[in-house]
Amino acid sequence: MAAMLAIRVVAGLAAAAVAAVLLEQYSLAGSPSPLPRPHVPRRPHPAPGLGATNIFWGLQISDIHMSRFHDPGRAVDLEKFCSETIDIIQPALVLATGDLTDAKTGDLLGSMQYEVEWQTYHGILKKTRVMEKTKWLDIKGNHDAFNVPSLDSVENYYRKYSAVRSDGSFHYVHSTPFGNYSFISLDATPNPGPKKPFNFFGILDEKQMQELSLLAKESSRSNHSIWFGHYTTSTILSPSPGIRSIMSSATAYLCGHLHTIGGLMPVLHTRHSQGTLELEVGDWKQNRRYRIFAFDHDLFSFADLIFGDWPVVLITNPKSLLYSCARHEPLERVLHSTHIRVLAFSLSPITSVTVKIDGIHLGQATHLSGPIFTLRWNPRNYSNGTHDIQVIVQDSTERSKSVHHVFSLQEDIHLQFDPLASFILLADHCMVARVLFVMTVLIQLSILIAFRHQTCLKLKGPTGFINLTSFSLHVLSKINIFYYSVLLLTLYTVLGPWFIGEITKGKIGFCFSFGIFVDGHFLQGGVTFMVGILQLVFFNIPLMAYLCWSLLQRCFGHNFKSHLRQGKRLKIIPVHFLMLLLYLWQIYSCYFLHMAFGTLAFFFSPLRTWLTLLTPLLIYWVWTQNSNKLGTFTVQLKSHLSS
């Protein structure tokens, strides 16, 4: 009873803790809170109409992953993008949001900076003269910081080969006759930069947060501010008040990093509670994605695109309801506008731009200037409810593209983003991993200690799964060698250094569950907690379960050979096979450790290499344990079976 009560209490605490974290970070409690009311005066004019002014557009590309080993097509297509695509779209600026290079070894296990990858990237920028055609703003991603011991290191090729060539966040102002537009870069790459996978999470310290706060204040006089970075805000560790609070004045935060979750989430967009849009763009690496965005009369719009897919079409007025925010944009200008406005680009001249609203043909938009097409409309005809606008563009070679979105002229109507996408972009994944790690440890320790201090276990009722599981845990907890082995393994997973090795080039460090110490720096744990959960769930706990099961077989009176001959092989062999697979996974993790962090890490890894060597000994001791030490438990079990 005591054991079951302890398990229930800990499980309840775990569920409550996880729910509290999710509710706090993701704001799932109750109905969604309304967006903050506009803090800017209403500015109905200038409204979108028959004019080629008050508009500019740019592009975003992310996760290029230039590699010396894999997919040379990335470089070929990037060169075509920097020449053909840029020449056709003629953006005012291009945001390259990190992971410019791959920095992984040919076997994908290790990580290091390859100068040839940076030279390839820089060579494309230089060959295509793209920096003369547009403002190319490139920033670092986690791959660009793999194995970089310091910003002053020769391994920091970003300083030598990027377009910006300056570490840290910065503020670029795009000046136009109709106002200034701020573009603030967010550099959260760890310094020093550890090898993979330990810089998946970005880190900001107090000094960086103060610098970003100053940049945000500098942008306050601009018409709009756009923040751009590599990491999603859900994968950035930052001190209070948090990075989302610092960027709350921004219209949007443009990022990459998650690669659309391997294609499972092709659209990763959401909105912060302060109204800022967070828009992750798909990767160039495998999916050749990029984004066009525009400000048309201070109304922000964008479209996510696939390289080589023409025509490119962006409806700038009326703008999409899903991405509208009265706090940051003068949405009343849509109501006062006189024309529907479309940007259309293609390899060949555009021949027709057809506009429909709610399935009703409105007419053909006329060419105004450059890529701008307009069609006169009366927005008051659509002043109630939501409406669907569709634009079909065709060029002279009969390529065509159809795009549509929902719009509304009522301020009290809002659409909700995909809940899963919002969770991925808004939840504090480091905090979630930390809570799950701690709760998993507490549950395992509570069960182990509760059975250890239970004086006597009375088997009641039929010999079912629960009774036998409780009995096997009771046996394991009462035999010192197994109890203390499992207890110390769990405690060591939490407290001890997992390995000592070359965390970054030429720098020896210590890896713990809660973070990494290297070269006088402490890098907060993020991925470490996730690795810890995997270690617990896929080895530590299964090992404890396997030891319990083996002890149960011994209490039935079997040794290793006899339990295989008892006629229940369909039940017995899968248990051994599963444990063997998990043990092979543990062996592979040792190999990965050696390839990623060097020979020193392989030999000085208690949680990997040493545990791999100790595991067969524990299993051997289980099956060769003196039967006399199991006598009391054997008698108790047989007595229950015979009753």
C-alpha cells in the first residue's frame, strides 16, 4: 500500500508539474486571450490604391547547410537563386537566417568547421554579385557555431566569409521615402560553440538581453521592426523577462532551425501573446524553401515558396486575416483602400492576373509598375464577416499559380493558428524537458525506495502482472548489490558528469545533465535533459525492469538454462531480445561519443562506456546469484502459488 501510494503521489505531482509548465508557457488555460488593443493612433491614409509607392519587398532563406560531403545541388541551386531568382524578384534585402554551412563530418556523427564549405558559400555570393544587387544580411545558426572554441578563433569562419562578417546581434535600417524599417538580428548561438548535438538550443545572457533591449528601443521610431534569427523562440534560453518580451514591439520574428520538423509541419507559424508573429521558414537544405515578404502601405504580408516554382504571387491588399494584428499595423487602411494589390513575378512576362472573391469573378488586375498589379474594388462591399480572395496568375509560357487567403474588415474577428504549430513555437521546450527528466527520476527513485523500506510484501489475489511486478521490485530492492547499483545509476545520471572530453576544439569539458562546463564557461542544459530522458527511458529503467524479471525467474526456481527450457519461449525470448537491442543502442552511443567528442570522452564516460561494461556483470550476477540468498523470496512465491 505504501509503495502504491508513493507511486500515485509522485505521478500526480509529475502530471501537475507538466501541466503547469505547459499552461504557463503556452497559455492554454481557458479561452485564448484577446490581442492587446492598438497603441498607435489610427492612420487610415495613405491607403493602398493606384500608386507604385509605399511598398517594398524582401526575401528570407534559411538552413542552407552548404556541405562538402552531401548534396552538391544545394550550392548549384543557391547560385541559381542568387542570380535568377534575385534578378527577377529584385528584393530590397535578403535575410539568410543561419545554418549557412553544414559543419558535419561525412558519417554525420561528428561536427567541425570546414573552411571549404564557407568558401563555397562566399564564392557564390561573390560570383553572382548578389551583394551588389541587394542587401544580403546573413547570420549564424547552430551549425555555423559547431566546434568553435571562441569568437576570436580561426575556426570562426563567419567573420571571414559571411556578408555581415560581425558577430552578435545588429540593427539594420532600411530607409525609404515613406519611412524607415528596422531589421534586428538575433544571435543566440552559444559561445563557446560545442560540438553537436549540444547547441541545438540557443542561449542569451544578461548582457546580450540588454543589448537587444537597446536595439529594440532604437527601432521605436521606425514604421515597423522585423526581428530575424536562426532559433525559434521556443529553443532559446534567456533570462527574465524573456526574449519574447524584448521583441514585443516587432511586427514579426522570422526564423528557421526546425526544418518543418522533417516535413511533418510544413507550416510553422504562430503569434506571441503581445501580437508579434513568429514565422519559421522551411529549410533550403532538403526542401529548397524560401519566403517573400512585403510592406505595402505599412501592411505586412508574406508567402512561403519553393525554389523554381513560378510564378511567385503575393497578395498585399487585402491582407490575410490570420496574420493581421491591429497592434502593429494600420488595418483600417484596408477599409479605405481603392484597389486590390498583387505582387507577381515569373521567368516570363505575366499575361493575366485574375481576381475572385468568394468565388465570384471580379476582373483582371492591370499592370501598374514592375511586379505590381492592381484591380479597383469597393471594400465596403465586404465589410461584414470573412471572405476568401483568390488570385490566379499566368505568364506567357502558360505557367500558372493560384493563391488565396481569408480576409476580413471587421476588427473583432480573429482566426486561430494550428494548435500543434503554436505549441512547437511557443512552449519552453527546455523547461518541459527539464520537468520530464526530473519527474522520471523521481518516479523511479520513489518506487525503488518505497519497496526498499517496505518491511513485508503480502501477495494477495491471483498471480497477475501487478502482483508479480510488485514482488520482483520487492526482491530487487532487498538485495543490496542490485538495489544500490540501480539507485546509484539513477543518481549518477542526475548528478555525475556523463563524460569528460573535447567539447569544442582544443577545449576539454565536463558534460552533466544540467549543462556543460568548458573553458571557464557554463552552458545551460537543454539537449542534455532530452538526452537524459532517453537514457532513463531506453536504458536505465529497462535495465531495472530486466533485472526484476530475471530475479523473478530465479525465484521460480530457474537458472539461465532451465528458464529457457520451460516451454514459454514465445514469452521469454522477446524479453531477452528487447534488452539486447537496448544494450546494442547503449554500445552505439559509446561509438557516437567516440566519433563526436574523441577518445578521451570514450574512456572517461561513466554513463556510457563504463555502464556498458558493468551491465553484463549485473546480468551475470542475477543469473548466478546464490539460491540461498533468494530462499525467503522463493518460499514466499511458491507458498502464494500453491494457495
